[in-house]
Amino acid sequence: MTATPPTESTPLKAVLFDRDDTIAYTDREIYAEAARWAAGKYGLDARAVGTAMLGQWQERALTWWDLRTEDDETAFWDSYGLELMERLGLPASDADAFMAAYPYERFMKPVPHAREVLQELRARGLKIGVLSNTLPSIARTLEEVGLADLVDVAVATCSVGIHKPDAGAFLHAAEALGLRPQEVLFVDDKAENVEAARALGMQATVIDLQGQDRDAIHDLRAVLELVGELVRA
């Protein structure tokens, strides 16, 4: 799946990335690491801890959809920690220490070549944005994966109150970058988000790091080649 070349009147000025499964990913191995840590600290069965943690996250998926501020998110994680202690049979007083040891952002890692790609885009004079359907704490996750210093604008849709693929999310990100949609290349792992971006005039492409979609790009470094093609068009 390729991006539509810009016209001469709309040169490419920025690349806007999704976060999850685009420039960063959730490392399932951290669940195992956290489970081993809890087993040693609290005398629990590591497998049971891992199952409880993963099961809770899957059950609570998108229950954070309406959070708007970092204070809202703090309250969410406080409640989440208490629920996890109940699942594990631990006292509520252990929740703060557990959540501090393994906060949300600790489970995230950068995808291969993420930093070198963003550095090269910056070197080419392009702005870099991130637009993610995620919690207000997007800045902390980008710090955790070592990319925050290369990102000009990071938009968590929870803070905006409009989630992809709603047009408002893309327009908000473009405005934050100080650009028109036509001046932005958007990269996301979900086809519906790419289609929505294109409908607004953004150049856009799907990334599939698992290599299952033959029409998508499969390596973040392919963004550099695509940017080169768009700039030359």
C-alpha cells in the first residue's frame, strides 16, 4: 500500500506516526519478568501472576477511552492497582509498590530501527508527530522507548476526546504540527486509520511489522524510501 504523491504546491513537511505497532510495541516478555519479580517478592506462583496481569489488561482494554487528563489517568491506575492486588490475593497496601515497579510504560519497547529512522527524518528537515489512540501519558511512553527527544508533537487521542479514525483526530495533529493535512505523511498499522487520513488529503501508508499484508510496508526503514519518493515526485 503506497502513499499518494503530493502535488508541487504541497511539499512534504512532516511524518505523523501511530505509536503502537508502528514505532513502539508492547513486549509480552515484560509480563513474564513482572511475574518473576512478584513471585520472588511476594511468594506467589509466577505463572499465576502473569496470567492475572495479562487477563486484567485484556479485560480492561478501552475502559480508559474516556480519560482526558493525567489526573484522570492517575486515578485509573490507582484503581487498576487495587484490582490487581485483589486478583493476586495481596493486600491493597502493596498496590503502590507493585504499580511503581511495573508501570504501563515499562511494558513498551521501540520497534527495530525506530530511533535511526526518526533521526534521519529530522536530518532531512521534516517534523515528526505521533498520533495514538492512547492514554494522556503519551510523553512518558515516548521517553521510555527513547524517542521523545525526536518527536515535535505527540497527541494522545484521550486528551483530545476524539479517537482515530475520526477526522478530528488527524486535523488536531496537523494543526499541532502547524501544517495542512496535505503536507503530512501518516503511517499506521491499521488500514481504517490510513484510509481516514487519506480522505483528509494526507499522504498515508500502512505498516505491518509482521509481514502479513503484502500491500503494506514491513520495516520502519521503508518510510525513508517512501519519503524520498514523495519528495522527488
